[in-house]
Amino acid sequence: MVAVGLPERTVTRRPPARRGRRAAGRVLPLVPAFGLLALFFVGPILWCVYASFTDISLTGAGASSPHLVGLRNYRQMFSDPAFAKSLWLTVVFVIGSAVIGQNVGGLALALLMNGRHRIVRAVVGGIVVGAWVLPELVAGFMWYAFLSDHGTFNAILRAVGLHGGSWLYSSPLAAVTIANVWRGTAFSMLVYSAALSNVPDELLEAASVDGASGWARLRHVTLPLIRRAMLTNLMTITLQTLAVFTLIFVMTGGGPGTKSQTLPIFMYQEAFKFYHLGYGAALAIVLLAVGAVFSLVYLRAMRKEV
């Protein structure tokens, strides 16, 4: 018996030059995007980091010939009681407005509209999304007019026999928090509506047959299945709320005094009202670090899901 050998399989390899051209063909279309990203994102951040170590300002000697001052701006910042208060107000504003207000409100609206008639969903969704697409400047003026001494809210209270108040002066942080919740809840509602549409009805029906109440189905079936959407939504609205400036500036200007002076307002005043650009840049770096801390917490929670 003669053994017949199988023909060896030949592997065709592309020449190195051809592989290089194929790699270049995939990378070259991305070069303009990377260039724009570096110009409008990385570039300003690097300049801000550099400026935070200088005495650059809008007027005086620091405007014409700024000098490196090392950590002086950061030492001044961490010894400034106004910075500590602004940082605390920022955290309170983010937790009250984003983590609790927008997140819970958006989930509640999505749950209430889930399974409803499409006309009801269209009407409610249109009203809520209308507040979201409204420019932040317009929303700030609307809430200023609504909560001012002679505004609509006080007129309603007086009409029912109650005493109105100076809400923008007595409770400025609560006022801007409510306004931001009103404006931003639509985003969370859209995220949760999309997440709830992917929850299998069979699981909810099985839980109902087993005797689970509506709260039990929500807690043990629905929420675990949309947990990643919750974390993604929390990270997005937290970063958006950290950057809120126009709404607070229009409604209270950070006042009265410093009662609603969050970090963006404090940074603006130091940089463009008192002309201390270097100190304002240091505040911007700290604000960026606060956002990074929130993001790392959410990303770590997401990683546990994998």
C-alpha cells in the first residue's frame, strides 16, 4: 500500500508595502478628526493646565508678560473659604439636580408612560422634551420671572390665600435646582423609555404569576435589567450638570452673596470679573477633576456588571 502525501497548503502573504498601504488607508481618513479633536479639546485643556501655573490676567503686568508661579494658585484656592463653599454647593447641586431630581424624575415619567396609549405618550413626551430643547438662557429667564417677588408663583399663592416669598433670595440653590430638574429631566426620560422597551414582557408576566407586586417587579426585575442604562444616564447628566452656568447666572448670578455660587460661577467671576485668569484656570482644572471623580465612580460600577 502506497501512502499518498497530501499537498502542502500554501499561505499567501501580502507584501509589507501592501499591508502598510492598507493600514494607511484606514488611518488617513481619521487624521482630520484627530486634528480637530486636538485643536478644540486637547489644546484648550493643555493651555488651561499651563495657565493655572502662571499669574496671567486680563489687565496689568500679568496680561503682557505672565510668569510661572508654581502652585501659588492652588495654594490660594485650597486656603480660600469661598472655594470650599463653592465646591460644596456644586456637589449639592449635582446630587440634588442630577442624581436625584433628573434621574428619579426621568425614571418615574418613563415608567408612567410605559404601555400607555401612543397619544398619551406623544403629548406628555412633547411637553417634557419641549422644556429640554428650550435654550438654557430662555429657561433661566422663565424661571426668574416665575419665582421673582412679583412673579407667577407668588401670584398663585396669594390667589389661594397663602403668603408669597422672595424665593430667589431666601432659597436660591433650591430655586436653580428645581429649574434645572425641570429642564433636564427629558433626557433621562428618553434614556429610560428606550431601556424599558427592551425589558422582556415574559419576565414581568412570570413575576406577576408568582405573586410579585408592582414594586417587587420593579425592584427585582426591571431595575436590574436596566442598571447599565441607569449608570450611563447618571454619568451623562452628572457631567452636564457640573457645567451648568447660564441657568444659574441668569436666575441668581451666584447670589445673593455666594448662596448659589457653584464652581462654574466662581470660576467665571475670578477669571472675567476680577481678571485673575490663572486662578480661574486652576478652578477649571479642579472642576475637571471633580467630573473625572464622578465618571470613575460610574465606570467602576459599570465594570462590575461585565
